[in-house]
Amino acid sequence: MCFNARPFLFTEASAVRQRRTSPQFAEPIELEIHDLSHEGRGVGKHQGKTVFVTGALPGETVRAKRTEAHRQYDEAFLLEVLTASPLRIQPQCPHFGQCAGCVLQHLDAAEQIKAKERTLRENFTRIGHVEPETWLPALTGTPFHYRRRGRFSVRHVGKKGRALVGFRELNGKFVADITECHIVAPTIARQLPKLSELVSTLDAADSIPQIEFAAADNIPAFVFRHLNPLSDGDVQKLRDYAAREKVAVYLQPKGIDSVHALAPSDVELYFRVPEFDLKFMFQPLDFIQINGDINARMIRHALDLLEPQPTDRILDLFCGLGNFTLPLARTAATVVGVEGDAPLVDRARQNARLNGLTNTEFAVADLINEHRHAPWANERYDKILLDVSCHPGSLARDAGMLVRDHGFRLTRAGVMDMFPQTAHVESIAVFDR
């Protein structure tokens, strides 16, 4: 089982930066858009050459500025929509078109799902040369304020007299100057301007490149990466911020292993999956599914498809901190979780104990390598859950190999909208012998 309507202008600042990077394209071009690429860009042709236009939609006539030339195609950004698609909608976020946090807010949510389903179908056909016997309905949830884990870039700009905190701009070279975000969890979004104000006052403002965030069920958490030691004054400002805003502040002076809680010092982050009466403890940089709502639906969906029985012994590969292992253990006889990240496996064991589950086993193994002689690999399993192939292309490739080389049937597949407003496609597929 693999898991996998207004004309508008892009911001002048973005346009100027793009011109600076590619001065060879002097004049804008006008072209008709006939398709949407897998990255969410409009696809058109100019003088017989394919052009990918960021911000454009199928059915539109646009003015665009080319930024990069390749042998088979050019890249461009949207200057103006001359004839708008009926599918174009007003983006909720005023920073859309500048910030790269999302690229599809101008496309209706239902149409986004259709585009992602087309992407999955095309990848199965073109790369895997397979097709599922049954297409599953798309798994969808709330289209906004869903992201509970991520990273903000930080840049202190002397000319502006303040620090910018947010996602990167579309060109990837600059931090977007944003004051709000409509895809991150509300507890995180409301802190954006406050984080900018806070960093601007720190002595270490120039040496903080990023702030990672995690919206736990009990408290929002922020991890401040700092390249230089913090002054006593900065530490106190961060403590005051944590107390004032009722958030958890962590510091990261070096690598991931250096992350530690500053305030509150005894904080424990967790999220719940109520349907299975499960509580998951995690650390702020742990991998957790980005979208909590879709995660809960995905777990239910996966179990419905896998149909665990009270006599089943199930193998959960890339198990992480037990996201699927523990729900499966509510029904199956035994679930064996395998994961390459040793700290995550420790967390999985702790979560199993926390939830009173005694029918789970865990092993640490880098699953990219060969493990045919490992004890867990030589046991008998009734079913396998494999949480990989997050890209539809790699899922299609793997599906083709499973079907052609290993005697499986691709019985069902469909998309899961884990990342609304982005072009990222998550999917789920069922393979039967």
C-alpha cells in the first residue's frame, strides 16, 4: 500500500528581480495557455516553443515575461491576464503572486483536485504504464489554514529597518515580505507579524536564518535557528515572548541534535487522532503529517482499504513515530513498524506505551538499503503498509515494477489533498497479489 476571477499583475518587485536575473528577454510576450503543468504553471507556446508561465491558467490569454531559456522550453512569470479563465478566482491572500508558500490560490479548490487527479493519471500512464482497476474518490478537507508544520525563512533587511519572516518569494532568492498567511494553522499565522517584530529587536537579528514551526494541539512551537550565541538580553526577550504569546520557544544553535526548549522548559508537544483515541507525542522538528485534518482522514481511509483483521500480522514500513502503526494496532494482532530515523522509532515506542498498546514491535533500518537478512524481514505478514512515494512520478514508477516484475495488481488508487493551494500531489494506492 503506497501513500503516497480577476486579471492581475504580479508584484512589481518580483518582476524587477526576474528582469535582473535574465536581461536577455527584453520584451514581454503574449500567448494562449492550453494546459496546467504538474508544478501548477500555465503551459503555452510562443513561436513554436513551449513556455511555462507561473500564475497563468488554461484557457487564458496572457502577457508574460520570460526569465529562463532551455533547449525544449522557456520559463516565464505572469504580467497580466488579458482574457481570464472562468476557473480563475480571487486569491484570499494579498501576498499571492509574490510568496511561494502556495501557487494555486487563483484556481477554484474543486478544479485543483481535478488537476491533481490528472497529474496522477498521466504519471501512471506515462511512467508506470499501468492503471488502477478502480479510481478512488479524492480525499479532501479544509482548503485553508491547514499547515501545522513548516519553516519560515528569516532575513534582517537594514534598508527596511526590520526583519522579514515568511516563505520564500517565487524566485527563491528572497524572503517574501508578508504579514499574513492563509495556509498555515491560525495559531501560527497570527504570530507572523509578531515574529518579525521580535527578531527585529534582537542583537542576533542578522544571524537568525530560519524559524521552524509546529502547531501542536496544546501549544504552537517555534524553533529559532541562530548561527551565533545569543546575548542574555536576546534570551530574555525570547522568554518574554513565549510567556506573553503563550507559545513554546526552542533554540537551535547547531544541528538538529542541538534543539532544546527555552520556554517553557518542560513543554511536551502532542497531537491527537480522536477516532482511534490516540495521543502522539513529538518533538518540534520531527516529521509529522503537515495537514492534521487530512492525516486523520487518511488513517481512516488507509485502514478501510487495508481491512486489518484481529488475526493479522502487519508490517508498517517508514513508520515514523507510529502514525499508522498505532491505529492499525487497535485492530490487528501485531504491527511491526520499521523506520530509519532512530529518534523517531524511540518516539513510536513511547507513543505505543503512552496509549497502552502492547502488540507493536519496532526496528530501526535504513529502508533504502537491502535488509533481506534482518529478523523483521524474515517474518510472515498478512499485509504491508508502505508510506512512501510522495511524488506521483515515483509512485507510478514503483507501481509499474510491482505489477510487471513482482506479480501484483494495482487494484485502487486516488489522490489525497494534503497540500491545498499547492501543486503537490499526495496519493494512495492498493496492490493485491
